[in-house]
Amino acid sequence: MKKSFIIIAVIGFAVACNTAKKATVTETTAIPTDIERGQKLYPGYTLAELNEGKSLYDAKCSTCHDLVKPANETPESWKRIVPKMSEISNKDSKPISPKEENLILKYLVTMSSK
């Protein structure tokens, strides 16, 4: 009986840990203050561009690694990281166009500037 309980507890713990990891991918949802902040950084920046940047970040960047919450890095860090990652992705035949790179960068900088 004790062995069964221990096995169930270990399995439950493993499932809980695995679920938590997936839940932290990018739970960031844009709100009006986000786009206002983005427009201060990038005049003319739209909610559609912010959402497209998030979609691209989720789709493109997750093909190679786990995603980092935008607020876990500074805007300056993202400005260094994104071009390097884009270059690596393009070398690995997982192309990110200059427009996509720009949208991803603007999304990450905007969402890290809270």
C-alpha cells in the first residue's frame, strides 16, 4: 500500500511539474496600457503589430527553445538577443524575415518595459 501511494505521489508530482513548465510559455496578453507604452517607444505602433509580434515569437522562437517571458529580460537585452537568435535561426533553415524579426523585437521590448 505504501509503495502504491509513493508511486502515485511521484507520478502526480511529475505531471504537476511538467504542466507548470508548459503553462509558463508566454501567458502575456496585451492590454491598452501595453500598446500605449509601445507607441511611446515606436510611434505609430498598433495593437495588430503587437499581437502579430507575440504570435511570431510564440511560433518561431519555440521551434528551437523554451520561451522566456518578455519581462524576464530588459529591453536592452532583447535588442541584443533577438538579432543573434534570428541569425542562428536563419542559418538553421528556420528563416525569420527582417519584418518578422522587427515585429518580434518590438513585442518583446514593449512587453519588457513595464
